[in-house]
Amino acid sequence: MESAARVLVIDDEEVVRKSCERVLGEAGYQVSTASGGLEGMEHIEREGCDIACVDLKMPGIDGMEVLRRVRETHPEVGVIIITGYSTVETAVEAMKLGAIDYLCKPFAPDDLTAVIGRAVAQRALLGEGTAHQEELRARYELDNIVGTSRRLEEMFRAIVKVAPTSSTVLIQGESGVGKELVAKAIHFNSLRRDKPFVPVDCAGIPEGVLESELFGYHKGAFTGAVATRSGLLEAADGGTLLLDEIANIPLAVQARLLRVLQEREYRRVGETRLVKADFRLVAATNRDLSAMVKEGRFRDDLYYRLNVLVIRVPPLRERKEDIPVLARHFLRRAATGQEPVKRLSAEAMSILIGHDWPGNVRELANVIEAAVVLGDGTTIRPEHLPLELRHPALELGVDVPATAEELKELKKNIRSQSTDRLEHLFVVAALERNDWNATRAASDVGMQRTNFQALMRKFGIRLRETDADE
């Protein structure tokens, strides 16, 4: 199957085309080449192909445009982006647009054949049916995770790397950051994507019930076991098992889980017959498992089994540049369909960006939903936001100065805070008016771009370079 795959290499550099043709030809693939995007599209229309390796930067029709056109007209073709201008941003954007992988120049022959091999395996798994492919793609696209910050794109890159493997993954992150979304992205980008994804909230199942829920039980194993029942491990057969908040699993159940990971088999509660375990484990936690190991509350051998591939989901306060796009996403989601989607005023957006969001993305989603309900017009203003967001100082209180020197210092601090607040509003309003394009915003307000970007950095507002340069 693999040797018959047809690979089209689209690159404006002749040396790259010839090199790929030689390496892939020796690996048994049927290889064709094209020197540009238009020629490549004509080849696909005329002769078709299974996999297209497309250079990102080409004169005329570039790689991203080829990707878009192929996804629209020939979704059965798997597209791999190859580029000498490698950045996390372009790789993630390509994956979001439907590319199945990416390759960074310069690359070794083994890198090329490995990427093509994965692509062919993916295509074979998805099957030839276009409708089936489209259905699957809709389920596992990374677009379900909203944001463009560098921290998030680093996480996207990690997902893309670990998903095709069969290794256990540990997802770390605070409550509300979206750990289950990350687990789903891993599953639906893996070779198990057409098998079950079974999420288990370990914190929501009583300690005495968790073992039987996971492993199943035999009739009569305990009071109330009136019939033999399969567990969640069996439900995840062939697919992915997410153990969310795994830190809550009791030590006795941890020991059983460790044995499953080692032996790939287990027994239902009260049964002697062994059941084969064929699932990929993804674990998630908002706690420090290494600290729990030192305290004797988590098995060290299980921790080392879990700590193979680790993905950390950044809290919202570490990626504040994602707040505007997240806020607009939640505004669209909260719309009823009977009224136009509401917008956020610059003042309201400034408040959202300035908040630390201890509840992370979940908290932001709840705030936006409440603001949509409470708002009485087409624009959400500060008065529609919770009081603690508008006046965080009210929670802290301010001590009355006892001396003239303290009064002088306090007035200085208040003036500084007021100036910062005004500058923050100024920057956010300019970006809002210009679709969050830094270059256009700087021109709009009459500032040099470097000075405007310095103000953005002061308040932790960072955009992708591609946004800033447009």
C-alpha cells in the first residue's frame, strides 16, 4: 500500500525537488514534482495524488493558498507543508487549515520518509471516502482550542508531535484551562481517532466506587452487584482513556492501574478471568504529582509511568494576548441567533485583559455569557461586567495615609495607576479599531510602530508577528 502512494512535491527550488524525488523514489513512492503552486494545482486536477508536499514560500500562489485550494477541491489529498521559514505560528496555522503534518528545511532524508510514512498511514486509516474524511476532520481539528499566543502555539506543536505516538501523555494545568480539550485534540489527531474517547472525572466519582467503575465487576462481587458489568477501561478499548484529575485516585486503585499499564491486562472486580487492555492513557491534573509522591500520596512508580510525555496548558494570565480572540469566540457562542452578535467596548476589553483570571478560560466564558444576558444593547460595557473585575481594589481596601509623606507617595501611586489605565485603554481601543493589527493601529494613532509596540509590551499585549506585519 505504502509503495504505491503517489507523492507530489511542489517547491520552487530545483535542488529540493530533485532531492525529494530521489529519496522518495528510493523509498518506493511514485513521485512527481512541480515548480510552483499553479503548476502543482494543475497536476492535482489533471493526474491527482495521494500526498502533496508543498513549500510555504513560493512566488505567485504560496503554500498556504495551495493548502486552502486543495482542502476545498480535493480533500482526499493529504497536504504536508515544507518550509525554510519555520515558525511555530506557521506550522500551527497550517495544521488548523487542514495540513496533516509539516517539515522544516533543511531536513534529513529520514525525516522526509518518516513524515510521508505517517501521512500515508493516516490516509489509509481515514479511508478513501471523502464524506468520512470530512466528518473525522471536523471532530479533531485544533480549532476547538482558541488562541494564537506563542505559549498556546508551543502547546499545539507538542500536541502535533505526541498525537501520532502510542505513549502515555500527562496534561498539567490549572482548573479551567481546557485540559480535556487538549486530550481530545491528542485523541482525534492520533491513529486511534475512529475509536472511543472515554473521559473519566476521577474527582467526581466516590472513592469506593472508582475501582468498579474503571475495571468493571463480576456478578456478586459486592452488595448491589446484581449483574456482571464492563468498566470504563473496556469502554475505551482501541481508543483513548482520559483520567481527569488523576491525583484523586486512591493508592489501591493506583496500584491496579500501574499493573494495567505494565501488563496491558486486568481483572474485573470479583473475577479471575483476565481482560486484555488496548487503550491509550491520557492523564490530566491540576496538582503537583511530584510533590504528592514525596508526601506519600501518589505512587512513585505510577508517576514515572505517567511522566513520559508532558504537556503543560498555560493559564490565561500567561497568554493574555488570547483574551480578545477568546472573548469574541464566547460572544459568538452565547448569541441566540435571533440578535446580532454583541461586541465589547474598548473599556470592557481593557478590563478583561487586565484581569488575572484565576478560573482561566472557564471563568472568562462564564463572564461573557453573563454579560450577554445582562447587556441591554449591542455593546457590552464595563457596567455589564462583574464588580470585582471593574474595581479589583475594592477587595483589597486602601489604608488611609498617616503622614504627609505617606499621602504624597499614595497620590504618586494613584496618578501612576491612572496613567497606566489610560494608556492601556488607548492601546486596546487602537487595536480594536484596526482588527488587532499593530502596524495599522500605530499608523492610526500617529505613533511609530516600535513605540506603539513598547506600550503593548508594557501591558502584556503581544500579537503574532504575522498579525503585526500584515
